Amino acid sequence: MDGRNVYTETLACAAATIGGAARLAEFLRVPKGRLARWLAGEEPPPQDVFLDALDVIADGPYASPERRRPRVAVLHQNKR
């Protein structure tokens, strides 16, 4: 499965979990049109949006913007 499929399937699952694309856009604090492009696979979502979508799936019907988890930066090591 390529990266775009993982993103689109995750966002679609998050939308179904939270009650639709409009509610997911509100949760993610993004315009509905932008979410629609991500759901269509036209462009991948930013990493923080993808992680928030995973949180929605994990939290199920209890997902809410007030319960957002803190994010930790990921540092990539340069291979020499």
C-alpha cells in the first residue's frame, strides 16, 4: 500500500469515526476543501494532521479538539 492510500484511508476512517468530513475538518481545524483534497488523494496531509486523524480513530466517539494530545518533534538523523 503506498503512502497516499494510507493517508486517504486513515482520514476516511477518522471522518467516519467522528461523524463525517465536516466534523473532521472542524476537529483538525482545516478548511473543508483542503480536507477534501486530502481525502481524494490529491495531496498528502501534513504529518500533524495525519497523527490527529489517528488520534480520532483511537479515541472513537470520544474524540474532541479539547482532548488533543501533545506532539513531540521527530528528529531525523543524517546518515553519513
